[in-house]
Amino acid sequence: MQLLIKSSDRGLKKCGIFAVHFKLLEMKINFSVLILGIGVLLFTSCAKDEGEGGTSTIKGKVMLKKYDNGYHTLLSESPAPDENVFIIYGSDHDTYDNDYKTSYNGEYEFKYLQKGTYKIFAYTTDTSGVSVTGYIDENKPKIPVFATVEISKNGSTVTAPELTILKNNKQGSSTIHGKVLLQHWDATYSINDTSYYVHDQDVYIIAGSVNQTYFDDYKTSWNGEYYFDQLPDGDYRVFAYSPDTTGLAANGVVDFNLPKVPVFVDVTVSGNGTVVNAPDIVIFKFN
């Protein structure tokens, strides 16, 4: 009986030892799982999405195409300085994350970027509908021009596709040239004493036939000449002021108390880079 009890004691002890070993093994497994979980968590938290904090660079260039007022004729193509360029990190949102203003040569760059996909954009004139209406609706907001860039390697420099923006040439390349002729008359406006091209005479210019507000002025040179340059195609009215001769035919004299009135010449500019010679603006002076 005693032997059986001892044998049972040894069996119990063996079971106890086995239980301890199993417990330790379970702890080791749980600890390994814990370590693995922490590693995955650290890896996930250290993994970087698109954005700053990396070693790569995106470089690019913005080109400007300049057209006439109706966007029918391409006048010039050149790098676009001082233009805002925007960047979006990733593809999960549409709001921009950073911006850059192009240099004198139209170039820009975004530094210190992570690997991933980026969208670059700049704004251009909305020319939709010009083929139908023949003109641009200046009240339309500008629209973005996009380029997509992929950075696949750390420490790399990626060149983005060129962005091309459109603008119209509100300051064109044509010139209106003319002279102001001053005629001297007696008080009854019957005898023309002398005529000459007058210097230091103010000359004004209006664009179109509807708007009556002048947008530029010029003081004539020693030989009576004036120039208005950098004009786009269109209709213009050029004028100078002269005494008002209203009523002269009725009472035979000029009323010098009346304010001066404009003397207009109408000029049409057609063809980029042309010089249009306007008719003389004839103004009066009374002795």
C-alpha cells in the first residue's frame, strides 16, 4: 500500500512538472506573439505615406501659351514665371498640401518627399465654348491642369510632365501712331492764320465703341507725334480736346466759356505686330 502511494506521489509530481513545463511554453508563445504584434505595430507606425519627411524631389516646368483676345491665334509660347503650382500628397483627397511659385524660367520643385503618388497642378484660363461663341467668358473661374508623378525610389529626383497654361494677350504687340494738328483761327472762325503739329498736347485712347472711359494717354512729342503701343486687335478711338465751336454759325463768335470737347479719330487694329497710322487729330485755337 505504501508503495502504491509513493508511486502515486511520483505520478502526481510528474504531472505537476509537466503542467509547469506547459505553462512556461504557453508563456513563451504568448510572449512571442506579443513581440510579433509590437513589431508589426512599430513597422506600421514607421511606414510613411506620401508627403514630406523623405529624401526625394519632384521638379517640373510651367509653359505659357499666349493667344489673341479671342484665343484664335497663338502669339507666343514661353516659360511662365511667378505662377503658383500646387501639389497633392496621395490620391485620397483633393485639397492641395503645398504650393510653389515658379522661378524666372518657369521651373518649380518640391523637396523632401516620401515614395508614392503625387498630383501637381496649376491654373489656366477656361477656353470652353470659344469655338461656338467666338470669345472667352472672362467671368468663368480658372481651371486646373494636372500632372501625376510617381516616386518609386528614395533619394530620387523625378521630373514631372510639363504643365501648359493659357492666357490672352490683353497687352498686344500692335501700335497706333498719329499726330495732332493745331489750327489757329481768328475769333470769328473765318481766317486760318497758321497750322502746325503741336507738342505737349494730351492725347487719349478708348478701347471699343461702347466703353467711353480712356485707358491710356500720351503727351505729343516736339513734332506733334503720339504712340500707343502693346495693343491687341480691336477698334479704338483716339482723341484730344479742342474749344467748343457750338453756336458759332448763329452768333458769329466762339464762346470761350464753354468746356472743351473731344475730337475723335477712329482706328481699327488688325494683325499682330502692326503699326497703324491714324488720321491727324485737328484741334483749334482762337486768337
